[in-house]
Amino acid sequence: MRPNFLLMFLTISLLTVIQSFAASPLKIRSVNLGGWLVIEGWMKMSLFDAILENRDLLDGTQIELKSVNLGTYVCAEDGGGQKMVVDRQMASGWETFKLWRVSSTKFQLRVFNNNFVSAANQSGVDSTKDTPGEWETFEILRNPNNPKLVHIKAYSGMYLQAKDENQLTADYNGEPGWDNNSAVFEMSNRAPFHGEFQLANAFGTSSAAQVVFANHRNNFVTAKDFEFLAANGINTVRIPVGWWIAYDPSPPKPFVGGSLQALDNAFTWAGSNNINVIIDLHAAPGSQNPWEHSANRDGVSTWSKKENIDTTLEVIDFLASRYSRHPALLGIELLNEAQKEDVSLDVLETYYKQGYERVRKYSSTAYVIMSQRIGADPIELVNTLNGSTNVVLDVHYYNAYTPTFDDKSVQWHVDYINNERRTSIANLENAGNALIFVGEWSNQINVTGASNEDFARYATAQLTVYKEASFGWSFWSIRNEDQSNLHWDFERSVQTGQLQRGAIN
Ligand SMILES: *[C@@H]1O[C@H](CO)[C@@H](O)[C@H](O)[C@H]1NC(C)=O
Ligand SMILES: *[C@@H]1O[C@H](CO)[C@@H](O)[C@H](O)[C@H]1NC(C)=O
Ligand SMILES: *[C@@H]1O[C@H](CO)[C@@H](O)[C@H](O)[C@H]1NC(C)=O
Ligand SMILES: *[C@@H]1O[C@H](CO)[C@@H](O)[C@H](O)[C@H]1NC(C)=O
């Protein structure tokens, strides 16, 4: 072989090696650190034990009020913007009120169209106000012997009463007592939200929230977890954060400072265990979906308003500027799970383009990750950033939440992964330039009588198919303190052998 021929051969080989590195990024084998810096009560309900008064009346609790005197329900006529009446035989949307907790006994009542109940006119309580003030604030006083029975005191000091079914009034003077009188209501309450907003806001002005949040942030995820993850084949963590992290140590009320220090700690632990970090903006100002995991107050989503999107871009800017030079940063996910009904494709695409530029101000290599809209086909986003580099589309695959997945066998679920999920991933890969990331999945299936081996088989099918995604996968989640939620708990799933080391790699 002539020397220059050898040199040419070596050059070509080297180029091939470099090219193959460039073309196939690191495959992510990740675990979400869910429920840590954005609270999700279903993962650790004990957090709420520290709320001593009216723990069942948190922000977003949905109440119905039935007059014991009339036997009928309080109703916001037309769903809101009109008078309040007490003439309904049954309760549904217009007879349901979402609580805003002002203190442990004072609340505002949001009606169906998102106006607030107002007692500014004591002879004509209505729901015409867009924003609540003192006349829209009520004290709920429970009967000590039967907490379902309540008096509702207005700002004037007088009580709401149902003396006329055609008009709720705020003119009961004096102490009503608990006989069958017009100021006594039977209250039912449903509490769909146990998130960061509910927990932080429940303590009012006391310092208890600081203690609860500090304890949680210091103990729910620790350095030891990163060692465990590294020892089990994991090379990345996806860390959900809330928008208030950018305003540490004094975030806007009711959020509690300290999550930034926790994220800094995670970067340190990641660095010393050779683990990468994806920062995932899970809760954006105004909430991009109706669920507690976007730190929603009451299920109403207003993220799409311009001022909220502007703030969100500032948050991305902050995160990119703070962590872009940290060697453990792998990527920034611009927004988790916007919901189709709340966020239009146009608004989301515009935001993703702006968010991409914010990240690129500080880093030319960090992956910029978009999340699918819940309720929409994720293919709509594969080309949103089509002129750009290191772009990822995150899809979430749970065989749960819709009747499609009920009453099926374990084998059906395994087949669904091998066929439907595999095809979906391949279609997304072929449709655009974004790398594909299965950024959330769990081992939960609604099957009765499935054995440990069944769950291992299902997990192995998922791991096999999700590693075909060009960016890789991330399990939800590292830990779930509810004993019955084993299939959402990485640590316990490894310990029980349902997630097998050989399948993870
Ligand atoms: C309350 O009083 C009304 C009449 O004022 C009566 O129709 C209703 O049955 C009473 N309810 C109870 C629980 O005593
Ligand atoms: C107060 O409500 C009553 C009863 O609906 C109504 O007749 C009256 O006009 C209202 N007063 C004002 C100032 O709106
Ligand atoms: C990017 O996508 C848009 C529409 O989705 C399309 O019009 C445009 O041609 C694409 N550009 C590239 C470089 O693929
Ligand atoms: C599980 O499936 C049953 C039907 O077999 C359904 O009624 C139930 O709601 C499902 N549970 C969950 C948590 O999805």
C-alpha cells in the first residue's frame, strides 16, 4: 500500500466514524424526576397532611350548594353573567362552583363561564364579575357536627340566604343557627386538584409552606437516586420544573422559593454520575392544560394569552442562560403537554420557534424539545422547526386514560406496543426532521390478575420498541409513594424485576 493511499484510506475511515457519530445522537435511556419540583399529589399525597384546616377545600375544589330550606340547588343563571338563583332540582355545570382559596376559611366562587359570584348587591347576588375582590369573597362556616352543612358569610357581615328560589340574596342578618333555615346550605365538594398551586396556597401567610416544600425538595429525590439510576443503565434524567423557578428565591405568590437550588443540586449529582439532564418546563404561567401537573389553580387554562407566553419565553431564556455551559445539560423542553382545546397549533408553533431562538442564544448544541399537544396527532409538529438543528419531538405513550385500553389482555397490550406504537414512531421519524423521543411512559395497564412476569413482558416490549425512537425514551417516574402505584415507580419496578436491566440497555 503506497503511503498516500494509506493516508486517504485513514481519512475516509475517520470521516465515516465522525459522520456516524453526527448522524446518530446519544440514545436516551431516561427516568423522569416527576412530582419533585412540580408537585403531583397522586404521587405523594402525604404532602397535604400538613394542611390542618379545610384540607378538602383547596383551590379548584368543585362545590355544589343545596338549600336545606328549599331543597333546590344554587345556580348561576345562563352559566354566569346573570343573577344567582336557587331553583334547580339537580346539579350540573351551572350549579358547580370552583373555589379560589383566600385563606383557610375565606373563598371566592368561580362559576361555569369563569365569572365570580358577587354579593355587591345584597338583594341580588349575581355572577357578573371577571375578577374577584372583597365583595366576591365569602367565609364558609361549617357546622362542627356535620361539615356538609354550611353558612356563607358575605363581606357585609350578612349571610347568603335562599328565601326566594328566583334570587339568591346576601341579607340574612344575625347568626343563622343550624335549624332548617334559609341561610343553611348542604355543600358537596369534589377536589380534582392536588398540585403545586393547591399545596403552596393552602398555608396562607404562615411559614408552614416553606417547611413542607423544603422537606420535600431535600428528600423526595437525592444524590443516591442518581447513583441508583447510573447503576441501572440510565444515562439521562428529565426534570419537570415550574415557571416560578426563574424567580427564585422570591417567586410570585403562592409559589415557594427553593426549587432552583434543588435543580442546581440535580445538575451536580448528574455530573458526578455521568448522567445528562433534560429540563422540562412542565408548568407554564396561566397553565397550558387543565391538570394539576401544570400547576393549574382550578382547571382553567390561560397560557395562550400573550403576556403568559412572553413570561414563558423569559423563563426559557433564564434556564438556557443559567445551564447552557453546564456539561450535564442535554436539552430544554419548551413546554410539556399543551392541551388541544386550550392551545391552538398556530400559537404553539409560534412559541416553539421563539423558544428555539431563546435556547440558541446561549447554546448551539443543546437539544430543543417540543412536546405533542394532548388530543392532537403529534405529526402536526414534526416540521415546526424544520430549518433547525438538534430538534426533538416528545410523545407520551400511556396505555391508559381512554376506553380503548379497558378490558384487554396483557398480550393485547404487548401487541399494541409491537404494532401500533412501533408504526407511530416510524411514521413520525419519516415525516420530518425532528428526532423522536418517547418522553413519558409507564408500566401501568388496566388488567386484573396480571402477574409479575406479565408486567415484565409488557415492560420489555415497551423498552424494545421505544429504543427504536431516534432520541430514545424516558420512564415516568422515578418514584411514587402510593404503594398501589408500583407500575409508575422506576425504583420499585427495577427491584421487582418488572423493568429488567438487560432490557433497559
Ligand atoms: C325544611 O323546611 C321546608 C319548608 O320550609 C320543608 O319543605 C323541608 O322539608 C324542610 N327540610 C327538612 C330537612 O326539614
Ligand atoms: C339589586 O338586585 C335586585 C334584585 O335582583 C334588583 O332588583 C336591583 O335592581 C339590583 N340593584 C342594583 C343597584 O343593581
Ligand atoms: C418546513 O415546513 C413548511 C410547512 O410545514 C414548509 O412549507 C417548508 O417547505 C418546510 N421547509 C423545509 C426546509 O423543509
Ligand atoms: C379499568 O377498566 C374498567 C373496565 O374493565 C373500567 O371500568 C375502569 O374505569 C378502568 N380503570 C381505569 C383506572 O382506567
